[in-house]
Amino acid sequence: MSDLNRGIMKFKGADSPTAIAVSAIAILGSISFLIWWALQSAYTLS
């Protein structure tokens, strides 16, 4: 068992490159969306 297969993600294949890539894309996408939304909200001229 690798160290990545412990903790929260306790399922077989949690340390596979596909699972890591999907998680990274989801996290970075949500952070990017929140930054974009905050900038849009801060600089709304209405």
C-alpha cells in the first residue's frame, strides 16, 4: 500500500495518475472560477 492510499482517499486506485489528474483539475478549476467570480463581483460597474 502506498502512502497516497491512506487518509481520506481509502479506495483502490486512489493513487493512480488518472485519479490524481482528475482531482487536480477539479480543484484548480474551482479555484480559478472563484478568483474569476471575485474579480467580476469586485469590479462590477452597475
